[in-house]
Amino acid sequence: MVGLNVNGKVHQIDVPSDMPVLWVLRDVLGMTGTKFGCGMALCGACTVQLDGQAIRSCVTPVGAVAGKAITTIEAIGDTPAGRKVQAAWIALDVPQCGYCQSGQIMSASALLASNAHPADADIDAAMAGNICRCGTYGRIRAAIKEAAQAAPISEKGATR
Amino acid sequence: MTTVSRRAFVTVLAAVGGGLLVGYRVGDERRVATATIGSASAATPRGFAPNAFIRIGPDGGITLIMPQVEMGQGTYTSMPMLLAEELEVVPDQIRLEHAPPDNKLYANQFFGEQMTGASSSVRAFYEPLRRAGATARAMLVAAAAASWNVDPGSCRAQKGVVTHTPSGRTLTYGVLAAKAAALPVPDKVTLKDPKDFSLLGTPAKRLDTPSKVNGTAQYGIDVRLPGMLIATVAASPVLGGKVTGIDEQKAKAVPGVRQIVQLDDAVAVVADHMWAAKQGLAALAVRWDDGPNAKLSTADIVQGLAKASETAGVTARKDGDPVSVLAGAATKVEAVYESPFLAHVTMEPMNCTVHVRKDGCEVWTGSQVLSRAQATAAAVTGFPLEKVVVHNHLLGGGFGRRLEVDYVTQAVRIAKQVDAPLKVVWTREEDVQHDVYRPYYYDRIAAGLDPRGTPVVWTHRIVGPAIVARFLPPAFKDGIDIDAVDGAVQLLYDIPAIQVEHVRHEEPVLNTGFWRGVGVTHNNFVIESFVDELAATSKQDPVAFRRALLGKSPRAMALLDVAAKEAGWGKPLPRGHGRGVALLYSGWGTYLAQVAEVEVAGSGDVRVHRIVCAVDCGRIVNPDIVRAQIESGVVYGISAALWGEVTLKNGRVEQSNFHNYRVLRMNEAPPIDVHLVRNNEAPGGIGEPGTAVTAPSLGNAIFAATGKRIRKLPLQTGL
């Protein structure tokens, strides 16, 4: 049994310790907001936060995250940065197909949580690992800047 | 091309009621996952459903059924806007549903079947959906007028409410639903004058955004069913190869692996979860007979194309007497252009969930061709169509990849052997190596210039497969593949002698099909690069040279001027930088002018600094979505133009994942300025033009920066 803390809830799960967190989330816990894109940490679709840091869940073994807190797209709206990022994503209509956007939002939220006013180079560094085939990069950049400018959003607004 | 009669659209709901509808609350802004999959009934007896696109329940719930699928291009906003404008409802009043497979109810008039592709959704449904909305509105107004015993002309509808203007009395659509349902469907309805539009032409918010920022959006890969197992698959590494034997022992020893499925051309490992399936597949020893393609490499394929290019093709356009004009031209310019195989690489890898039962088959997937998905499942299982239920989902990218149903066919073949609902998920490696690729094209192009450098003749010979002949045989007429020559036969430049030919040369190894921009993407690269070559031969400015040839294309000329002005054409640039221009016009009906600014480093690395687009797509449904699609097309186009290339060695695709099939990333993405020209012309397609115009503008910018003309994509390889 492996203990996994996801969005504040601890799950006891019976899986091999080398199983990537991505597949535990999707196929065992049924949390499908985190996406499979490449399986090699090349595209960022599977990004979640581990103690607030953006990580690629497709290459992170579940055995390596014991005692640490995982946050996924399903709960990022509970964090101040996540709320602002989601609101900015909606304001600018960032997503197209939307498949990569969970990962984009997790990376962007981690960036803003650690750097409230990122410069373009900071955005490049934080977001270069997240591929979008629909080409929403320009809007992502603009939305991160908008989120950085935004006043804190109350939790009530977090429901979207 | 076939057309669908209006009758097909104004059909009572009985037909819809026969199928299962997949409910999906796209506009829901609550946190809870809101996808409801299952049997959404047809209208309740007292509901109102005047056609296959609208259902209004007695509770006032307004459901719009989406004939075109959402793969990022904004159809789940633009299609509702068309309906809502005439129905007189506002976006937050509506609920969306994926249409079930039904070629009679949901055919795209350009294809004669249910299909989302070729940048056709707005063009195909601009009038039919408005008509569907107006029909429903007219019936609701008539029902209200009858309730009040007044003239319908004295009533107006707005935001789902009918008001009797003189008295101020009101009735909601929900209250009117039962009464409206009893009225005859009118033969004629009056559509709004565009000047009265309140929604069309506005940057209305996308209805699918909220679910796409909180993880609740449901793609095919997200399907979860009770008792469902998960499989991953390996098809023969060489297309045409066969499985000759497998050793299951090590694979079966992987915890969580349940079953190994062997097909003649593929193997699949069925497990409790994807990780076990992947581990099991890695542990599975498979012996393959690689078949007849085992020795073929890219060079062999190109050699075949080059040889075919020496022969005449089917003439798709002929103006004047190109042969004799070319023979007598003062200056003759000739070139060969090559465009490589390309993979689509949608972010959501191919997947399909299937449950084959004794009494029927159910399929959950994302497809651009739902009725084909249903048909292939029926063919594989032997069930009649009505026993095959297909649930569509949001598509995590399409780009033409999900116009093919190979992944559905394969999943059903595997699921037939499994006694449980089965989700088959391809790894990225499988996705890259078993795509239905954009074909390799080989083009011979020539022009003659008069002594002043003006083109007097243009001949363009396109060599490649006829995708349309396979994909849509009724559209393949007189040996002309309308896709292979798209963008080439519409050449905008006023040249007295023109010949465009297609030499059909089928691809011997790989499966090939449509890829964003389809034939236009390759043709526009050839045409606009070559026009630039002619300008250089004539020692003329590329914009001025084009402008002089656009006397008969005022829309194109106007756009060229906008793009050149906005891009600062002619202003000095730093050393190593260059600007390139390209124009686009094709069967999509959209005009586009683009100026790219690039920098070529001493190492040869290309960086795109800025892209400026001027777009004339006629009447605009949603300008923000048009902008988004141009931005999207350009980014997709930059990836392909600079780096996109699938190569073969010993019958195997050499690329496998994002490390060796490079795509543009955030830190490499340039600002993209989009300038929209507004007019009242017919709507043009917008999903693909941005992609099709980008390779030539980049190639021309590289030429401006370096003096090097690259005639073979990808551009970076030529530097």
C-alpha cells in the first residue's frame, strides 16, 4: 500500500511503487483532469504540483512522493494563484482544444505562487516545458500577465 | 459535392429520438464534473423539437445539438451563436449536446455526410443553423400569438421570452414549448437582416472555456466505465507487417496485466491501468514478419515521386497556351519543391473505448467523422448500425488526424476479444509512428518572364497521392483530386498562360491523409516561394511584384497592403533579420496575407520574431475565435515549416516523441498580430489558412535574411 496525498486527501492505494503518479491519478483515483501527453516529461500535459512545485506526473513514481502534497487541476482553484490564473484563462479565452491546459494552468500557477510578477523570460522558463499544439502561447503569456496584475479573488470565485 | 435539402434540417425530432444523445454541459461553471453520458431521451412528449438541432423542454431548458465536433476551433461557440441569434436566446441560457452519428440529420453539405474538417463548419452551417433557429422562433411566436389570440406580427421574441408588444404580456419558451410542438413546421421563415444581429459578429465568450480550465472537460481518453479495462497497443513497426508469434510469459507476469490480445497486424496488452498495460507491452516478446516494405526508406519514396514528375498529369486548370508561351519566354525560371511527410501529433493521443456485448456495441471516442466511426464498429462486429452506439467527446486536437477511423477500427477489433468495456490508449510513440501522415509531395514549377520581368506563363505540376479518391470517392471526378490542387488552381496572379497538373502517385509505404491545411498547405508553400523567386529574378520588391499581378483580385491586394503596412515592410532590419511575405487564397474562400520577420543566427538557427496577418474571411461569426484560429494555424505552421518531418528507414518511422518530432514551444513563439477586414462577403473557412500561409512567408523571410532559397521543407534542415 502506498499513501498518496492528493488535494488534501490521503488515499491508501495498492499499486507498484514505480507506477507514475499520472496513472494513479487517472486510472486508479479516477481524476482525469491531469492529462497524458507523452510519457517522457517532454510535453507538460501531465503537470501537477508537488508541495507547490510544478512536476511532470508521467515520470514521477508514486513511491517518490510519500509524505508530500500533490495538487491537481481539480483543486488548483483553491489556491490564490490558481484562482487568478483560471480567471485570467477565462477572461482571455485561452483554451482551444483544451487538452494541454490543465498542465499549462498548473505550471502557470506554480510560477505565480513563487514569482508574483514574472518577466517574459521568467514565463519562458516556467512554461517552455508545456506544449500546446493549438498554439495558445500568446494568450497564455497575456493571461499570466493579467493574472499577475489581478487583485486576489475570493474563494467564492474559485468555483470556476 | 452533394447538398442536403432543407427538408433534412427541418425534420421533426422523431429521428433524433431514435438515437442516444450524449449530454454534456459545456457551459457549466460549477466545480463538479458535469459530463453526463448516457441516454438523453428525445423531447419529452410536451417538449418542443422542431428540428434536429434544438430541443426546448417544458421546464424552459434549451438544448442545442452540435452537428460539428469541437476540437479547439470554436465550433461549440460559433454553432450555438448561429442558432441562438435567430432563436433569440442568449448563450447562458443554453445547454449543448454532442450530436449522435446520423448522416441524414447532421450531414455537412460539402461532404454529404457528417464531417468536421476542411475549415467548413461555419461555411456549411451558416445558413442551415440560422434557419433552424428562425424556424423554432417563428413557431414559438406563433404559439404565443395563438395563446393571446393576437397577430404574431405584434409579438417579438427576446432572450427566450415572447412579448406581445402592445400589451406587454409575456410567455417563456418553456411555457410555450408544448403548444409550439403541436404547430406545423413552417416552410418559409425570414432570417434576420445582418444589420439586426446582436450576437453574430461579436466576440462572444467561448462556451467551452470554463470546463477546460478546471479539469472537468471530458475527452475520449477520460472515459470511465464500471469494470473498464485499459489496453495499449503496438502495431507492426513496418506498415504491412504481420505478427508471427508472441511470448506472453513475461508480459503476463506484470502485476495488473489481464490479457494479451493478438491481431494479425498488432498486439495489445489489456490491464487494470495504463501503467500495467505499458509495462506489459514492453515485456511482451513479439515476432514480426516485416512484410514487403521492410527495406524502404524515404529516399526510395522520393525517387518514385521524382520519376513520376517526369510524366504529364491530369490538368486541373489551363489558361492560354502555356507550352508555347514558356518556350518563347525571354527568361525561364524552373524549380523543384519538396514537402515531407508530417505527423499530426494531437495533444490527446489516439484512443477509443469500446464495449462489445452480445446484443450490440458501444463506442466512446472523439472523432471528426462520427458516422464513419459507427460504420467501422458495425463492420468489425457484424452488428447492424442501429446496434452500434457512438458517444462523441471533446477532441484533444484533430488537425485531420481524427478524420480517420483506423484507431476506432483497431480498438473494436481488440475489444471483440475482451469481455469488458475496454479503453485502448496509444502511447505517444504509437501515435507518431502509426499516424495517417500528410503525404510527401514533389512539385515541378516553371514560369516565363517577359523582358520587363513580368510573368507571362506559369506551369505547376503537383506529384503526390489522391487522398480524395480514397477518402471521398464521389468527390473524385475526372481524375482530379480537388484537394491535391487546392490553392494552386485558384492562383490569384494575373498571368495569361497557366497550367496546373496533378500526377497521381500513390504512397507505397505509409498511410497518408489530411493534415491541417490539406493540399493548400503544400501548394501555398510552392506557389508563394516561387513567386518570391520570380520577384528576385526580376529584381523587384516581393510586395510590389505581387501587387502588380493582383489587378483582378482587389480583396487580396487590399490585404497585402494592410499586412505590409502593419509589418513595417521596407523598414530597415538588423543584420541577419529578414521579412517575408505570402498570400493565400483557396477553396476555403478566405484571403490571407502574412508577413513574417525572422532572424537567422550564424549557426543557422532560425528564430521567428513576429508574424503579421491580414485576414478577409467574409462575414465573421466571432472575431475573437477567428483571431484565435489564425494564431493557432500560424503556430502549427511554424512547427511544421521549421522542423516538421517524418522520415522512414527500413520501413520504420524514425521519429517517436516530442524529442525528435520537434514542435514550437512558448519560448520560441513569436507575437502574432491579426488584422481582420470586415465585409459582407460569404463566410470563408478559418481553421487552416494560418497554417497554409506560414511556410512560404518564413522561407521568403529566410531568403531575405540570408539570400538562401530553400525549396525543401523543413526549412531548418536547409540551412
